[in-house]
Amino acid sequence: MRMGLKAALALAAMIGTAIATGVHAAPPDAEHAALARFAGHWTVKQSYWISPDKPPVVDQGKADLTMVLDGRHLRQELRIAAKDKPFQGLGYIGYDTAAKTFFSAWMDVNFTGLIIARGDYDAAAGRYTFVGETPDFDHPGRTIPLREVLTRQDDDHFTYAYYETRDGREAQAVRLEYTRAR
């Protein structure tokens, strides 16, 4: 889509005014403050199921979680020292104040796409649950339903569980156990 010169200048003026006057989204709220509790350096134990009927492969890693963009999004950089191939991933979790929903976005070295999932937070259980879809690498053009569950045990421990539904059966594919590094 081409933008005319007048429209481009008007847009630039609006952005410049917003920056100059400090106009931006509302300050972080309780939802964002809850996400900020995850910020820090973590050691990670990863369990990865190649098949639901086999035991998981277990590897160790590290993660850095940081609040970014004025405290509106939690950014994770994950590095797993897998025996066969080192793994790296980058993810974001945020709260969309307009849609009143949490979201997660994930990308890693195993595929070129982006996984987006949406969900909610159960404060009593300390649990975020997201649902979305991931590409089906065995069937290009198709997707697989997924569910992500992030559960906070306390200030120094949380888990992330990733499930995929294949042939109508949900199975856990990944479990990450985080311990705050001291």
C-alpha cells in the first residue's frame, strides 16, 4: 500500500507530537505488575518428549526474562544446552488492555515462523493458560492446536508446560522448570 506525501507527513507529525508531549499508553497495571515478577536470571531444566509413549529427553539451560517497552511486555531469551543440538528461543508474554487478554509470542531456531497464543490468568492458582496453533511440520500448510500453561509456584520457581493435540489427543511435548539464579 502506498502512502501519499501529505498522509506520510501528517502521520510523522502525529508521531512526533506524541513523542514530544510524552503521550503513550496507560502505565502498567496489575496484570503487567504480575508479569514483572518473572523478571530475572533463571536456570532451566527442560524435558522434551519426542513421542508421548517414550520418556523425555532432559537437558539443562538458562533463561533471562526482562520487562521491556515501558514494562508492558515480558521478554524471554532461552538457551538450552541440548546434547544433540543447542537450542535458542525468544518469547514475549503481555497483557492486551484493549482486548482484556494475555498473549504469548514465541520463535526459536527450530522453525522460521511465529507462534501466537492467547489466554488468561487464574490468580488463585498462579497459572497463565494460553491456546493457539503451531505449524505441522509433517504436513506443510496445516496447523496443530496447542496449549501453554505457565504456573508460578513462588518468587523463585515456575514451570512452563507445552501441549500439542494430534489426532484428537493432547500430549505434553515440553516441560520447562525454572529456578531463579542467585
